[in-house]
Amino acid sequence: MSARDFDVVVVGASVAGCTAARLYAQRGARVALVERRPDIDAHKTVCTHYIEPSATPTIERLGLAGPIEERGAIRNLVDLWTPYGGWIRHRGDTPPGYNVTRRTLDPLLRRMTAETPGVELLAGQTATDLVRNGRPAGVVVEDPKRTRRALRAPLVVAADGRDTRVARMAGVRGRVRPQNRFFYWAYWRGVPSDGVRSRFWVMEPDCAYTFPNEDGLTVVLVGPHRNRLPEFRADLEGAYAKFLKELPDAPDLSGATRESKLIGKLDLPNVSRSAARPGLAFVGDAALASDPLWGVGCGWAFQSADWLVDETADAVVGAVTWTPRSSATDASIASASGRTTS
């Protein structure tokens, strides 16, 4: 095998990328973690901050549960309203997930990962090309002064989001399917449904949520069908307030204070791509960005990175080159995990 600088190069230091980098390093790998944003405290804003309970074992494995709970992360339960029977109450004896804002989660996870022995965080560096040796064999990065450097590794992990630049460089096209809702949300303080219980209205096709988070903040989000977009474009504030007021058993905001402007995302199509090919793997939104209706994005980022590390760490740390046994399905990285000696 040709000389290499690292065992793994991970592009993108958000949830999926940091999870992969830290877990690889804990298995003995030398990891380059490439992040285009120079600020280690940068955080994602387009997020509901709801983490499914299925991701809790990964959060615990990372050693992240304690730090986010110390910062006030809420162990979540979610009650679901449907037109077919009203409220479905979440049982209190089931494993919880977490509600935590990304402005708390992202810096904690990134700092923890950067301090992990074996991880080199390259902040302010942009991946501009792939190093190739008949297959991806690393990435070329560029700093703000346009100085370029090649980072060689037998495995490149794309964790750079639904608009992944790594996929474009590798010629891996995503399958794009529309989901016909748009979203507006804001942070509120003093919402009566605060506490550990989130609320989720599924009204087919519209939806809404209240997600309590740390520091007494609640995300209040509406997800109307696209046929209501003209109404929101004509009067955003009025349409948002009207939508919430008309919810069954609507949240009482009369005594609450809005702590942010309205944040919107008008187009969030489903994007999926084959999760692996020789020398290259995708995790998080880069592998599968699904309908935000179900709030699975953060949990998927944690879990998909965890599965990838479980399946490949021995190969990339040892003297072998990782090659997927077969094309991965859109929904699982775990099936793309074979090893071939070099």
C-alpha cells in the first residue's frame, strides 16, 4: 500500500463527522477532520434539535451524554396528535432521546473530538479535490490563504451534509425526491408545554411541533404543505400565528416571549445516495437526508457514523484497504462494510 498521512480523512466536523472521527480515534486510527468553518464554536441553525432515542447509545459511547446534560439537555418524551384519535401519549418508561440546541451540542462535540488523541482538526480548511490512486485515496484541502495540501488515507468519509461537495468531486449522484412541506420556527420562552414532553401534530399534510430545550427555550415549529406558501409569503408573522392558533389543543403562547426571529426553510427535498464505494463512505445527511417531519436527522447522523466505524475501523487501522462488499442501501451503511487486503 502507498504511504499515507492518516488512516481516515473525515470531511465535515458537524454531528456525523465528529462522531466518526472520535470513534475512529478511540479505535486507534489517525484521523484528519476537515472543517471549512474556522470557528470551533460554529453551529448549525436549520435543525429541530430533537434527537431520537435510538441514538442515545451512540451519545453515551462518545462520552457526550454527561456534558450535554450538564448544559441542560432534556431527556425527551414526545406526545403525538393525529386526526384519527387525538393525543397518543408517550409512555414514561421507555428509553429517552435528547432535546438540545445545536449551539450547545455542536461546540461541545467538536471540542471533545478535537481533544481526542489521534484526531487532527483542520478548521478553516476546505476540501477542494480528491486524491486518487484508481480510487479515492485522500483529499486536497485549501486554507484561507489558498495554500493547498494533500491528505492521504485509505478511506475518505463524507460528512459534509445534504449538499455534499465530496459527492460531487467523486461523481456520486444523489436521488432527489420532493417532500412537499416548508418549515418556519422560532425559539420561545415560557411555553406552558415546557418540560420533558415534546408535542407533535401530524395533520396530513400539515404538521407542527413544540420541542423544549435547555435554558428554558422551546422550539415552536410549523410545517405547512406547499400549497400554503403564498399565504406565508404574503404575511409571514400573521400566517405563523394563525397556523399555531388553529392547532387542536394549541400551545398557549399568550404568556410566552419569542426569543428569536422566524427562521425558515422552504425547500428540503429527500436526498439519498449509495452509502459507500471503494475508498469512500457517506454518513449523516451526505448519505441520506430524509423528510424532516420525523426529526430523525441528528439521530441518523450519530448512528450512521457509529455503524460505519464499527464495520471499518479494524480495516483502516490495519494494513488493509477498505472496500465495500456491495452497494449499500439508501437506509443503511452497515451493509457496506467488506474488507479487501491490499
